[in-house]
Amino acid sequence: MTKHSHNHVETYDGLIGFGLDRETDENTVIYYLQKFSDDELMRTIIKKLSADELEQIFSMLNRLLKNHLTHREYHTLFLKDNQ
């Protein structure tokens, strides 16, 4: 059974753009992140990223997780370990 889902990118039919309003911004970020994390795209782009770019992405994601998730949310939602 698959633990991860990326349904928003498959079902969202609203505007993709940034700066119009908060709801559109949120939907656009979800859409972009799900598109960005596509396995085929990742296989293509990962080798082209510099070490600095890899570190920036990793650091930003870690900072967001640390700043916005509780310990329990981190384990349940990100690690999917249901601790």
C-alpha cells in the first residue's frame, strides 16, 4: 500500500499563478511542489543541481518542517511512521 499521495496536481482545475490571492497562492505552491517531486522530473533535474542548490533545497525544507510541524506531525505526516 502506498503511503504518499499527490492528488492535488491531478484534480486541481483552478488558476495556477502567484500573487492574486492567498488561496490561489496556496494551490499554486501545492501544484508546483507536486509537479516538482514527480519521479521522472527528479531523475532528470537532480543530477543537474549544484551542491549549493541541493543544500539550499534541503535546508529550506528542513526549516519549514521544523518551524511548522509538531514532533508528532513530523512523524505522522512527513516520516509516515505513525509514532
